[in-house]
Amino acid sequence: MLVNKVEICGVNTSKLPVLTGSQMRQLFEAMHKGDPEARSRLIYGNLRLVLSVIQRFTNRGEYVDDLFQVGCIGLMKAIDNFDLSQNVKFSTYAVPMIIGEIRRYLRDNNPIRVSRSLRDVAYKALQVRDSLVNRLSREPSINEIASELKMPREEIVFALDAIQEPISLFEPIYHDGGDPIFVMDQISDEKNHDQNWLEDIAIRDALRRLSEREKLILTLRFYEGKTQMEVAEEIGISQAQVSRLEKAALNHMRKYL
């Protein structure tokens, strides 16, 4: 059951069938001989695969029904392009195609705007990537994609990076003994080093040694981001006086830093 919901897009997900390997092969063989019913059974029998994939995207604020429908498009593409002669499990082949279809959908609905030329390069690269996956039965390298498109590797990398959707810092990327590890756990924070903490203490101590007017000017200038003219209007003195007091206060603070 996905997010406590049994029915998605009119499909009762709790009653979806699971096909065995031999059943899958028989249906693929029948489909390749032109049996449309076999294709429908393959789609319906692999909807659980779509459900398992969309779970990783449910924290992005998208409707589950929409993700499920897009995932089904990826599933149908995988079914239509799967080669029985390759020694690869269907799920191994289909999952990347389902993920790719969902990512394309999320990119198209991304509020961050990317230029048309970059998007065109990126989509061509994704199409070539899908073609190479089908041909090589593995994930192609950027160099292989660039070679197929006859474009510089750097241009492909730049285009693909440009259309990547933002990832939440709270997205789980690994579960260790039941405790999730989030993206934010893997990112260092240079603002929290001991040296920066000590510098902050020193600055606060130096500020305390200034006059009230000097503290007010530095607070307005460097903590609130106001211009010297704005500070002058707020405290009722000239801009030149603000400039002199600011320089004097900074020189005074340097003695204690």
C-alpha cells in the first residue's frame, strides 16, 4: 500500500498481480507475435514495479496519481523496447526507464527556467542514453553519449546538470538500521567550524567595547545591510559623519581581533 492509499488512478494497488519469470517470457513472445492482449497483461502485471519506483519521488509535492501515470508511460516504453535475447531481467531494464520518464516529467514542471537550447541538448542526450541502454544493456558513460551526439563531453554534462530538479535536504538517501540518512547529513557546513565560532565570539567582544553610537552604526551597516546614507537619515547625522564614525569604530575593533 502506498501512502495509505489502496486505489491510484482507479487501480486497486492491493490486488495487483505478480508475474513469474516464465509467465513474463510467454507474454513477451506472444506480444512479439502481435497479440495485443499479451501487452496489456504485461503492463498490468508490472504495475507494482511502477509503484515501487514512485515511492522515492513522493516527497516532492507531486500528486501520486500523476507520478503513477508518468511511471506507466515509462513502463510501456520498457515493454515495447525490451529484448528477450539479452540476458537481463525485465525489472533491471525497466526501472531506469521508469525513473527517467518521471525525472523528465519533474524537469518539465520545474519552476526553475532553463534555456531552450540547453533543454534541447539535454533531451537529445537522454534519448541517446535510453537508446544506448537498450543496445548495451547497461548504463552508458557520458563519453559514449557525447560520442553518439558528436558533441563535446563538457557540453553534455552542462546541459544535463542544468535540467536537474532541486533535491530536498531532507530527502533520505540511505537507511542504516532503520535510521534514515538524509542529504543534509552528507553536506559539510563550513560556517560551523570552531575557527568561525571563535571569530564570532571575538567580534561580539570587540563590539561591546564600542560606544553606543558606533555599535548602532556598525549594526545598521553590516548586520542590516543599510547604506551610509540610510544610516545617516535614521540617526540624524550627515553621511560624512557616518563614514568617519564607521572607520573609527572598525579601527577600534581591530585592536581586539
